[in-house]
Amino acid sequence: MENEKNKNVKKVTIILCSIVMVVSTMIFVPQIRELIMMFGDRISGKTIRQDILSEKLILWEVQFLCILAFILLSLLFENHFQSFAKIDTFIKNSIASWLFAVVFSAVLIAQAFQSNDVWLDETFSLGLARHSVKDLISLTAQDVHPPLYYLILKAGLLFNPNSVVLAKIVSVIPIIIIMCVSVVFFTKEFSSVYATVFNLLLVCTSGVFQYGVEIRMYSWAMLFCMLCCIFSYYIIKKGSFRYFLFYVISAVCGAYCHYWTAVTLAINFILTSILYFVKYKKVKNVIFSALIGIILYFPWISVVIKQVSAVTENYWIPLITLKTFISYIFTVIPVLGVAKIVMMFMVVVFFIKNVKYCIKKDESSLFSLICLLTPLLLIICATVISLVTRPVFISRYAVPTIVFMIFYITINLYSVKFLNKRLFFIFLLGISLFTINAVYNLKTEWNYSKKYNEFTETMKDNLSDNTVFVFSQNINSHIPICLAYLFPKNRICGFSIPKLWADVYFYNQENLIENCDEETDICLVLNIDETPPDDFLNCNCYLLNIPQYTANKFCFLKKQ
């Protein structure tokens, strides 16, 4: 009777999935047609039509179809899993795990080489890396971030301080290390399958593709979070002081990368220490390691106090709303698009299971719960602080904690028989989502690079050292500062560049002028919907993108 009922459920599920696939595909027929035309236009070299094309919508649709296909294939081949035994054996092989890590690393490196554009915060990183170590630390102390990442970047750019690609490779390196560390750790402690699962989840996460090539500190902070997560596991499993020491060194490095990473690892250390005390009834290792951490971070404490005071008085982050709080949660959930919803459901299911086993004092479930609580408590703490003082937290500050969530999901999958039965299909789904993610991000970087090349070529043809930049009142404040970095010899009229940024860029503040009435060579920068003044109506105007920003009108006036 039970078997008959299961068969009926299976049939209904297959029918429903098939219907939903057909209906959702029919809804997207116009967009699919447009997508095919887009590829045809690109191959033939014609202009790409994008009247009804919504790339993100198609991205979600393709992911949705992949998940439905995974469910259908799993059900249809439920009694034929032995047919995939050889493939499953290959996936379980540690050589395969290393091969996947190499492939994923190659894709990230390719993305870094694809891109030569920078946005405002990246220009700050590049500018700092050109200074001496002493000046770099001094300038960082005037900002709102600690110095370790900038020192790493400076070391990476030692032979070519102006290379954007090399700077992006510096951000790729920690992601590659994370993938290699996961293969070593999971192969030793669990199975090489879970190393592959961890890495699949990692590279199916949009934030990893974005921040893995961004010239900022988030990928390095993610690496230190990963190391702390592993050392936390060994602290609870073996209780040795050396793992406390390794943890503290990794945590201090993370704290010197980003302050919210410091808060994350402090939360994780407290939770780990509580579980360690419950298991071993000792506090000596906890106290000694905490003291070592305080001593190592002490030289920067006075700067932290100064920076925190400045931030609480005045900072650019908007008010926290329910929408922004939800965005924090979505940030720490791995994978992307519609797959995030599925992953959130899995997290809830695993949480219920963990709580059930925690009541029975199951050690692995308690550690697993620490991995989940670390990013969630960070988000709660950051939200409370922002509500009590002023907003000081945005979604990208939570990006490094994604590894805790991926760790949580991977460890919980270890005990799920479903994974072993459907290994080939789960791997196929993961590769599909990774491919979609990779193609989307490579295409995005290609578009940024294309726009940046158009921008630089146009500026090269129309700009001279005597050109003065003038801006409309409503211009994005990032644009003048980016132009100050890209064209440090040119003067800027009517816009103030903060002294810190000018110092970082080596920009002479005497180039900031109040009046340009006597100037004969002017570049007026307007928003796309603004009309140039009468003086500029007959001059050359171009619609250009400083990559990652909306297009602006650049009008060049050459007076006789």
C-alpha cells in the first residue's frame, strides 16, 4: 500500500514538473527568441537588440529549469542509479576534486584577465598600493578600514603598480586557496565528494565571482574566515592549544582585513570556546589564545577607536529597513538566483535536524550549529548597532561569512543518504548552475571591459592636459573622484575632492578650481537625461560609461 502511494506521488510530481517546465518556457518564448537573435547579431557583428531582453530574468528562468530537470531526472532514473556507478566513482575520487578546483580556479583567473575596469573603492585600493608602507598605513588610519589587504595588494603589485589585471589576480588568489584547502580538509575528515560539493557551492555563489575579482579585501577576509572555521572544527575535535593558536593568527589577520570580519570571528570564537568548555571543562587555552589575539591587535586599537568615532558621527550608509535586513540574509546564502530559495529551504530543514540532535548533545550537530549561527548573529548584531547608533552595515560586509554557511550545508549533507543516491545528478545540477554563473559573470566583465575601452578611446581622442572637468549639480559624486584618479593632471571645477582621496591619488588639490570662465578647453559631464547648455549644443558630445556606473554625457568644448 505504501509503495503504491509513493508511486502515485512520484507520478504526480513528474507530471507537475513537466507542466511547469513547459508553461514557464512558453512564457519566456519572446525572450528566448530575443536571446537567439542577440547571439546571431554578435556573431554577424551587428548591433545587439535588447528591447525585451532581461538578462537577470532569463538567468532565473534557466536556473529554475535546471532545478526542475534535476528533480525529473532523479525521479525517472530512481531505479537505475547503478548505471551511473562509474561516474559516481570518478566524482568520489580525490583526483577529481583537485581537477574541479583547477577548472574553477582557471575560470576565475580568466574573469580577472577579462576585466580592466575599476570603480570608486577599487581606485582607492590601487592608489594606496602606490605609496610607501609607512604612508600606506598612515593614510589607511585616516580611512575606515584596517591595512592588511592594502599591504598584500602592494606586495602583489610590486613589479607593476599600475596593473588592474594583476590587482584582480591578487583577489582571486584567496579563492583558489579556499578551494585547495577544502579539498585537503574534507578529503581527510569526511570524503573528497564533500570537497567537490563545497567548491561547487562556493563557485555557484554570485558574490564569489564578484568579490573574487574586485580589488578589495573581501576575498582575503573570506579566506581567513575559512581557516578559522577549520581550526574551530579541530579545537572542538582535538582540544589542542596549537589549533587555538592557528585560529587566533587567522582571526587577527581577518581583523586586520576588515572590521566586520573581526566581529564575525569574535562571535565564532566565543561560540567555539563555549562548546570547547562544555566538552573539555577547561578555560586555560581559551584565555591564553584570547590574550594573544588582544596583544597582536593592540597596535591598531587606538586607530579603531578613532575610526569608529568618525563613522558613528557621519557615514554614507542609508537607513536600515526590513528589505535591507532580508538582503543581508540573502547575501550569506550560497548559490544565486532562484537556487537561493531552494538553499534557504535546505538550511531550515538542516536547522530543525540540528536542533533535534543538539538536544541529544550530538557534537557534530553542535559544531554545525556554530557555523550557521556565526553569520546570523553577525547580521543581528550589525542591525542592532545600526538601529541604536547609525547605519554602519551593508550586504557586502557579510560576504566573507558565506564560507561559514557553505561549511554548514556541506557538513549537513554528509549525513544525508539522498546525496549518495543521487550524486551524479547533484553534481550535474551543480555544474549547470556553475556554468550559468560563470557565463553570466564573464559576460558582465566583458561588457564592463568593452565600455571601459570605449571610454578610454574617446577620452584619449578628445582630452588634453589642459582640459577642465565641469559637472552638473546632480552628478553622481563618484564620477568626479574616479576622473581625478584616471586623469590626475586635469583640473576639476566646482567639485571638492576629499583630502584623503586626493592624497591617495597623488592628486594636486591646486587643480581644484572654482571658476572656469576663462578656460578654453572644457569637458562638461552631465547625467543622461540632462540637456547641455547653449554653449555646448554644437560641440562633440558622447554617451560614455565609467564601468559599473550608469552612462553620462561627456561634452567637449574647444574655444578659439
